[in-house]
Amino acid sequence: MVFTSFMQQALDQAHAAADRGEVPVGAVIVSPDGQVVARAGNRTRELHDPTAHAEILAMRAACAALGSERLVGHDLYVTLEPCPMCASAISQARIARLYYGAADPKSGGVAQGPRIFAQPQSHHVPEIYDGIAAAESEALLKAFFAAKRAP
């Protein structure tokens, strides 16, 4: 089987989030047979919901589409290292593989900070692949925040 990355679709969602004035993070859920089940970008400001991170919204949409609270065998592509909240939700959803772009030294929960999957309370640990399209993910985030700080 040939590996196909879906990170470009996650980046497309991140660009759309930036266009809406949201922090540019995008996520895509892919089924075991390689079909995109859900896509989302951050919508915390739009929805007035601190939990409306791209990963959470994509998992909610995928679970709704499948009629299940679990995403066993599914892959998650996200442009930024998941925060602790999202990492915990990824574990609860039983995501098989997590692919992420940029590391998040400030708010990450996978390789940074609390390292959620390393905790004994983490019931499920996905396979983790980091650094996928990291440069583009980082550039998008840096440009977004630089524009916010500009006079």
C-alpha cells in the first residue's frame, strides 16, 4: 500500500480558518480505506466556543457521519500539534494514527507540555508522526500572528 498524505487538505482548512479570522489550524479525518470523512478548521471565535478547535470539530463531524463515538482505524491530519484537550479527545476517539505539522512549544499536548499520550490515564495511544508539512504550517501561523500584531 502506498502512503498518501492528506496534510494539504488540512492546510487548506487552516487557510480557510485564517480567512475567517481564526487561528489557522486545519484538520482532516481519513477512514481506514483512505476516504476523507471530515474536514474542519478552527472556529472558536465564530462559534463562541473554546472547544471548537479544528481537531474537535473534525472528530465530531466524523463521529456524526459514522454514527459512532469512536473512530477506530481512522487517521487524523492536523497542521499544529494538538493541545492537551484535543490530545485527550483523540485518545477517547481511538484515532489510529495522528499526523501533525508544526510543533507547539507554548500549548502542545503531545510532544510538548503534559504529553497526554505518555500519561497512564491515556486509554489509547495513536501512532504519531510529526513534522508533516511543518514549514508551511509554521509559516502560516507566523504570518497570521504577525498580521495581528501589526499596527
